[in-house]
Amino acid sequence: MSTSLVLPWHAPLSADARQRFAQLGSVEFFDSDQVVIAMDSVETHLFLVEDGEVEVQLPDDTKIRLRSGDLIGEMAFIENSPRRNTIVSRAPSRLRRIDRLELMTAFATDPTVLRTVLETLSGLRESAMGEDTSLAATAAHFSAALSAESLRHRAVHHPYLKALAEGTFPDTRWALADFARHYYGYSRHFPRYLTTVISRLENPAHRRGLLENLTEESGVYSEQELEKLATFGVKREWIDGLPHPILFQRFSTAIGVVRDESPELDQVVCWREMFLSTLSTGSPAEALGALGLGTENIVRTIYGSFVKAIERLGDLDPRDTVFFPLHTAVDDHHQGTLQAVSTDFAVTAEGRSGLRRGMLKALSLRAGFWDWLYERAMNPSRASEVL
């Protein structure tokens, strides 16, 4: 193949990057009706069609013909996942095989070019999914259904949250202080949860979306976001440049929590470590399900109970409790980002299974934590006895 040939998907690449890409890999020949890629095979190379014709056979019996200049296998290449379709040569064909590691190594010294190459391949993947509208629609429907399922979970409609909202605990102030004291051991690690999931993602676009969430967790907001928050009574000077753990600590101090050198209770440590284990050792889809569908998706709803409890007290400065309206007012941006990434993973049966499994693990862990806090708040004098 001529290194000067400009293919349709070459547009974002520089001339040097095109030439380097064209020199990668090795040529393989396929006869008519020979399988080039088998569905569900675990391989991460892609092929560039230099001559001939191949046919992509989709699960719904749709067939797509690809010819000279087209790439095949870019989905598994990008996602590091099993093949979704069978691809067969329909004429004697010459294909250039490019292995994933070879491409990553070839552009490793120039991260900017590597990112452009990967984003170009991601664009081809998204375009291919757009052609298979039934697959994309099914993935979106499944992701939306999981989101709705998470909001019906006991962790979201727990007696603990109801008692906070309705003011039925013996001492709401004590309950809020107890929450602040122990929840901090989980919430202050949220940037760590995000970075753990980011490290599990292969797709640069997915990582980029979560990096934006991480930026906001660090207290950096766009002007548009600050203006929107202002309409909910959240003043710029209360939050700008302040990481969310600092905002939560501010609430803790206002509600009367005094931090000392006392070790964290086992219930807090167990929740955090089990959640982190899901994020770090489960599949990437499971990690997304836990952090997105099972956590960020419900934050806006569950924190509403705390807003009501704080309003019921009536003597805390809004500046000191801004952590909660910050999340209930406009946290839909975080939810939307994670929902979109989850939808991409929901195009495979394995991805769908992992998303739901991770979601249920996160929700079950949170429900267990609410159980513990609920028993403590119902009888503060015997809180130390609650297991």
C-alpha cells in the first residue's frame, strides 16, 4: 500500500502519522469465503483491507461489505474485548494485520499523536455502532432500565433516609453528626474511586469523560456551572477551588464533629475496602456499574433526605452545608457522563452482566451501611453496641 494514500479515516492524522501507520503490521492473504475474524474470539489486532473484499456478519443477520482502504476489527482493538462479529473474505483479499501492542509502541513516544490515532479509531467504532441502530438502541434501553432499577433499590428508599427526611429519629442532630463522623471515611476517597475506574478504561473518550468529573471533585468548575449553581443558592466563593472532601469536612465541623486520632470503625473500613475491591478487581463494566449506576446515579436522590434534615434543624449556615445542595442541584452532569459510558459497555452480553453486577454490589454495600447507621440513630445511647 502506498504510504501517500489518504484513506477516508485518515483526515485527523498528520502526514507523518499516516506514513507511520501504513508501515505497521504484516500482510496476510485470505481466500474467498475464508473466516478472517471469528465472533467471540479473544484477539485485539485489527486489519486494514489493502485489496479484495470482506463481509461483516452482524448478529441480526445484517451484512456489511468492506473494501480497499477500510479497517476491520477496530472495536475489539479499542475496547480490548472479545470479537462481536464474524468477518469473512468474499474475494481473494490482501489484509494488513496490525497488533494492538505494536501500534501502541509505535506511537508511545508521541502521546499527542497516539491519542489522535486512538480517537480516530474510536470514531470509526462509534460510526459502526450508528449503522447498527438496533444494537445501539438496545444498549441505551438496557442502560436506562438499570438506572431506573437502581433508583428503586432499598439503598435509595431506606428507613434511615426516610427518618432523616421526616425528622422521626430521637435526635436528628445526633444522627447527622454520626453520619458525618463515619461517612467521611468513605466520601473522602471519592477521587480515588474515580481514578481507579479511569485506570480500568481502554477508550480515551471514556477516560476523558471521567477526568472531567474528577476535575469537578477537585473544586474546578466552568463558568456556566457556577452560574447554574448560583440559581440554587450556591455561591461561587463557597465552592470554587475547594475539593469536595473539604466541603464535607466543613459540614462535619459545623454539625459538631471533632476529628481526633481514633481509628475508623470496622463498618466504615469494610464498606470502603469492599467497594474499592469491586472497582479494582471486577471487570471494567462491573467497575462502571458500581461507580456510575450504583453510586453517582443515586446521589442526587439520597442526598435530598439530608437536605431536608438540615433544613429541619434550621441553625446551620448554608455555606457550611453546601456539600449537599451542590450534589442535589446539578450533579446530573456526573450521572450523564457515567450513563453514556455505561451505554457503550451495554452493547455486549458480558458488558450488561458486569454493569448490573457492579451496580448491585455498590447498592448492597450502601444499604448495609444505612442499616448500621439506622440502628445507631434509633438508640444513640447504645450506638456502640450496634454491629
